[in-house]
Amino acid sequence: MEGKSELINFFEENGWPLYINNNKFLERASYKIHPNKPECFVVEIERHRPILGAGYTRGLPMRAFQTYWMRYSVHPETKEVKELPEKKGEISIGMCGIVNEELENGLELVIKPIGSNRYQISDHISKEEKVISTLQEAKSFAMNLSKCFIDYFKEFRLAESEELGISKEQEKKLLSDYKKELKEQIVDKVEYTWEKRKRL
């Protein structure tokens, strides 16, 4: 295909981009005539980068990412290759996965009986603890701990909103979705821990 073979040769000589090889290149690359230089082709390679502080483990899906395209101008006759500014695409956010990851690492609840209808609930991460008697009290204790997660989401995960082109309205929606998912997962975690106390 015009433009692609020249770019493959360029990568073979100068090194392939991170996580891209010949097979991935052929799967993800597309080309079109250069809008300002009809003698050249623009080759675009679809990529995805983690955003909002989400991590990336090769071979596993990303919880939050932005699609973008690496772009190159290729002259088939002279074999000249020039790197062009990347093109940004849509963002995709799996809020369930983000919250789950945070709670896996940031909330470890334990409920232990300490007397007749009295229990001690504690979080091994924050070291907070309280004496409770009911499931509702356990939920209230855990929800009070949610503030630190919400603050982290606002101050760190949303810090790159402007750079990603996320509007203020979208930011509010993301925060609202995060709070909703956080509450649901914390309640699930508390109810599971409350039931588990019976087996202690």
C-alpha cells in the first residue's frame, strides 16, 4: 500500500514506536492523500493512551483512555518521512473499573463482634474505627470515608480535563457518575462485610 511500506522501512531503521510492531501497524494504520501535498500520503496509526490517572498493563483493557492517531507524511518517490502533529479522538471511561481499583487499594473494612449486638468496624487503610450496632451505622461509617476518594478524583483524576478537551459540564457529569458508582460499590462492600461478620 502506498505510503505504508515506506513508513515500515522508516520504523525498521529508526525504531518502532512503543507497543507497535509490524502486525499492529498493519492492523491500525490507514492512509490518505496529503491535503496540501498531493504527491505525499498521510499515514495515521490508531493508538490509545490511559487518562485520568488510569494505569496500563499490557494485554489488559484500560479503564480510562483517549483514542489518538500518530500521523506521518510519506513521499513514496523520495522515501522522505516526516512526523506530523497527532490527532486526538474520543475518550472512554469505565467508571466501574476506576472505582473498583480505588476501593481495592484504598478501603479494607473489617467488622468484629465486641459484645451483645455491638461491633467494631474499622478500615485497615485509614485506621479509622467505630463501635456500631446496625448495618445502617456501618454504611454511614464507610460513606464518611468516601470524601477522601471524591477529593482525589476532583484534584488529581480531573486535573487533565482541560488538556483532554473535557468541558466543565462534562466534568460535572463525570464527578456525578463517580459519586454514584462510589456509593454503590461502598454499600456493596459494607453489606458483604456485614454478612461476613456472622461467620467470625
